[in-house]
Amino acid sequence: MTPWMVLTAFVAAINLTVFVALRGRWDRRVLILLLASLLGTAAGNAIGARTGLELVRIGDFHLLAASLGAQLAMLATDLLAQLGPSRPAAEGPSRVGRDGDRADR
């Protein structure tokens, strides 16, 4: 493995942990957030290399730009997931009358 792959996975995992800790919820979307964190870390590193943003670097890895990219990608993913349809609350057992109509309406 090349060093940038290890750093990308490590920085993505740390950013995911921070994001979930600040958000305060550990739910089904964590795997999607992990993917967004990985993609955001890689994209942030590439943008940092292109723009020359060199505040914090580890070799050729732009740590600050990669972290910012990961956080923005996870935030966008979380906001888009909140806009989606929500599942209705499960109802208890319903009673059905003889003619098929619900008796509890």
C-alpha cells in the first residue's frame, strides 16, 4: 500500500469519528458517511494539492484540506439524507371487522 492510501483511510476514519461524536447519533447511515468521508478526504487532498493550500502537510498529503473535504462531504451527505422521505412509525396490530373494514378508525 502506498502511504497516501493509508493516510487517506486514517484521516477519513478520524473525521468520521469526530463527525459522529459531534452529531451525537450512531445510526444506519454510518456506512454511507464512511464512503463520503473517504471520497471527501481524497478530493480535499487533491484540491489542496492543486490550490497550494499548505497549512498542515504530512509529506505530500495536505491534512487540513483533506479534513475539510471529508467534513464537507459528510455534512452534505447528512443533509441530503435528512431531505429524503422518512419511514412512517410502525402501528400496532389493527383490528379488522367481518367485512374487511378496520374497526379501530
